[in-house]
Amino acid sequence: MYNRILIATDGSKLAEKAVDHGSRLAKSVGATILFVTVIQLMSDLDLKNSTEREVFDIHDKSSSSSSKKILADAEKHAASIGVNCEIKHVGSEYKPYKAILKAAKSEGCDLIVIASRGHRGVKKMLLGSQAQELISLSRIPVLVVR
């Protein structure tokens, strides 16, 4: 059914549910996992002057450290239930859903698992929905965990 499952995680409690659900699914079908975390990159355009360069460096170091921990935790979870996995930290100047789609395509994934809070109405308009964008734009099946 599925051979390679991309599980997107940001380390939140909700994303942990997607990590667990996707990992158990992978085990049940004999698939491997690719855990992906996406960090929004700051560009030079975000900085107004050279003194703000320090902000850029702090953001970069903090994001890298955070991603390593998030992915290490996901990797540990997969190992605890006996599923093979790989990890990938993706930096993106765009919305996270675009980086997830790109990673899924380039890594040969045949399912994407992502968590969603299920916001509707005004909250959805204000906060946006990476899961909704994935569902709308992906040619790869998307499993949404709430």
C-alpha cells in the first residue's frame, strides 16, 4: 500500500499525535518513514540594516537546534516501535506546505501525514492552514491527524 511515508512535525503536542499515528501506520504496512520539519528562513530582505544581522544569526542557530531536537525525538519514537526512518530538516523561504510537498516529491514518498487543529471560519482565515494547502495541492495522498 505505502512504501515511504513523510511525516511532518513541528514538535508540538498535536504534531506528536501525527508522529505516533504515522509511525504506527508505517509499521502496519511495512513502510519506511521520512520525518520532516520545516523552519521558515529569514532572508536578507527581512533585515533593514546590518545591525540586524545578529537577529538573523540567532534565528538560524535557534532553528537548527530546535529542528535537531524535534527530529531526534521523532526518530526515537519510530525506533521504539521498530520502524525504519530517516530525518530531514528543511529550511524554506516560503510557506511550510510548499517545502513539505517538495520534500515528498524529491524523496519518493507516497503518503504525507500531517496534524491539523481543524480551525474553521475566521480562525482559519487568520491563522492559515498548512494541512488544507497540502490537501488542495498535493498529488500525493495526505492523511490529516486531528
